[in-house]
Amino acid sequence: MQKHHFLAFDLGASSGRAILGSLESSKITLTEVHRFENQMQYINGHFFWNVFSLFNELKTGLKKCVQDLGIQPDSIGVDTWGVDFVHLNKEGMIASLPFAYRDSRTESSMDDLFQIISKEEVYLKTGIQFMQFNSLFQLYSMVKEKASILDVTDKILFMPDALNYLFSGVAKTEFSIASTSQMIVPGKNEWQLPIIEKAGIPMSILTEIVDPGTKIGFIKDDVAEETGSNPVPVIAVAGHDTASAIAAVPAKGRNYAYISSGTWSLMGIESDQPLISEKTLEMNYTNEGGVEGTTRFLKNIMGMWLIQECRRAWEDEKNYTWDEMVQLAKTVDPFKYLVNPDDASFLNPGNMPKAIVEFCKKTNQGTPSTHAEIIRCVYDSLALKYRYTLDQIKTVSDQPIEKIHIIGGGANNHFLNQLTADATGLDVLAGPTEATATGNILLQAKAMGALHSLDEMREVVRNSFEVITFTPQKELNWEKAYLNFVNLVE
């Protein structure tokens, strides 16, 4: 079998990587070519992404692949986080740095829009979980404030689409990333025009929506010259990182739930159609686009963000490794303190440990006084949130859930994986950790004809990566803890 090489650019909210995937004999091997930091830029009271710096890092990754490794990739593809977007002016130039989703300017935008369009109408026509930073609310905040950037905006492109554009000069919108915007018809490559019109958003700024795995063009001559690459195809992979990650779940069939575990924990099921009802509105679940027409019915849960921010807050006092934080958590009693990980106070508090302490005090649990107690609080709370989410999914879907696949960086956290198995009573299968880059690469392989279906992609994953199984243990009183947790979130 011919050996193929595909270069994935996988960008998260804190770092980015260029990962080379080499496909041969139904197995894939990954090579990290380039890694770089990504941080929100705080300028004049607002948070932005430096899209120009990110593009330079991607070009560096391509250059290293071609010149340092001596490997010419067959194609390239980009995935990123959701909702954020770039403004292009009429000359096709990026008109400003894109806002970051944690920026505070959208704090009231949901309630403001619901004065014009009812919450029920927005949900039933889009099927997307309400979060203040969804693209719909970001754009509406600009409309409401009469932001001057809209006067010069000819097109908007979501972050992976914008980077594809910088590589190729082709402006297209990929389906999975568009679905995070709360602006498309659920399960279809169509903009939800009635909602967009009522919000006052100019429809002319939207571009054609294409399926994941679409070849949209080739890298431009100047990029090829700068990097030493051939003019390779640019593939619109599943541009939303979670969609690429779910494409790499090493599952057979559909009788499972997944947790894409990283800064966010995206927990849900893969469905043949959107699940939209008054009940899913009440529970605030999302229906995002997947591969081959599937829907990712899921909940966005604030995941390792809480641990990451605690670590950052303590770094002057003690620069913990991730494993040291886990070991600390094991030294204290479980369930002494619990939080709702999705409480608004944890979105971007500045000082996460303080926010956790304040939540515990406000809910009459007392005051966690050590780093160990705070860390254990977060891990216990995440496991219980996964149980709570699983129970909710079962109320609206008849799809059997026999196991949980945990993918992404969080799959390395054996402690949390075991807690999740214990809390839910289900086997947890952890791996691959590089699911997002793997899904990105396999979608490129499909677009280039080296693979032919999602099932074949997942077979390659099973052939290529170790999966560790965590079996439920019954040593702790999870049922009592769960009742206490439910009282905190309802």
C-alpha cells in the first residue's frame, strides 16, 4: 500500500501544533513537527487572537515538515476552537484582530437579543446550546453597538476558515465550524436566515458552507515559495476541533458516549439527526455538525480549564506539574467540597482558586483551605458533572450507552478517568490523546482518496493507538455525592 503524508494544524486556546500523519497499510503514525503557544491578547480592555502570528506559526510548521523532515505532505488541513471569526474587507484583507470568545463584551448580548427574538425560537431553529460567546451573540453585540468594524466587513470567516483562506485565497465556511455559530439550519449546510435577519446581521457577510473533507484550493504561490512546499491542496477538514476529535473515536457502532477532554469537556453522543425539543432547550444541549452528515448532540462543560487556571494562579507560589496536582488530590477526602463546573463565575474569573472558594462558601459547604482540597473538588465535580450529563442524555435519546470513550489530552489523566468510570458506572475507554489531529489527518486522507468512509477512518484509529479501559470501582459513596451535586446544579 502506498504511503501517504498529511499535515494537520491543530490549534487550541492555549497552544497549537503541526502534526504529520503518515498513513500506510491501514495504520497511522504521528510526528509532531512544530509546537507553539497561543494566548489571548489583552488590548484596550478587550481580548483578541493574533491571527497573523498564528498563520506565521502554521507556515513555520509546513516549512519544517518540508525542509527539516524532508517530507512533502499530500495536503494540509486546519482545525481550531469554535465560534470566533475574522473580518475581511472588500480588498480581501483581514480588517482587525478577531475577538476572543472569553471577552466580556457579550455578557448581556443573549438577553438583549431575546428582546427581539424569543429564546425558544432561536433554539428551535438552531438547536445550539446557549452560551454568551456564540457567534450569533458576538455579531449581535456588534450590531447593537453599531461597531464600525461592520461598516468595513465584506465577509466573516471562522478561525479555521480564515487560516485556510490565508493559505489558499479561497473563502469558504466549513459545516462543523459553522454549526458552532448558532446561525445555521440544524444538520444542513444552510444559514438560518430568519434568525440572522431578525438580529440585523447582514447576510452578505456569510460565505458558502461546505462539507468536512472538501478540497477548497491549493496553497498560494507565495506561501509555497516561502515554505519550500509544492502547491498542495488545502482541505477544509472538520474545522471545529471537537468534530475532528469525534471522527477519531475508536468505536464500532453508536452505543457509546464520548468526552472530548481538554480545556473544555465536550460530552455527548453521535446521532443520525439533530435532537431538538422543548426538553433539550430546557437542558440547554447543542446539536453541532459532524462528519458524513452526523450530529454531535452534546453539552459543553468547562473541563480542565478549572485545573489549568488554578495551576496558573499558583505558579508564583508553586509551579505544579499536572501529575503533582493529581497526587495532591489523592491525599484528601473525596466529596468534601463540590462545585458546578459550568457556573458563570468560572468562565474567566482571573483567580480561579478564589472563585472556587467563593462558590463553596456561597453554597454553605465551608471553605477549602488547601491546594489539595481545591484540586480534589474540581476532579470530583467534573466526574459528577459527567454522570449528570449522561443521565440527561438518556432522557431524550433512546440510543443505548454502553461505554464512554474519552479522547484528547484529558485521556492521559488516569485519575479523572477512573473517577468518571466510578461516577457513571460505565467502562471508560481512554485514547487516543491526539484525537483532534488524528481526525484532521484522516479527513484529509478521505478527501484525497486514501480512505473512503468514517467507518474506515475509525478502523485505522483502532489499528494505530492503544486504548486503556477503566472499570467502575465501588469503594466510595458516589450516590450520596451525586445527590449533593444535583442540589448544587438544579
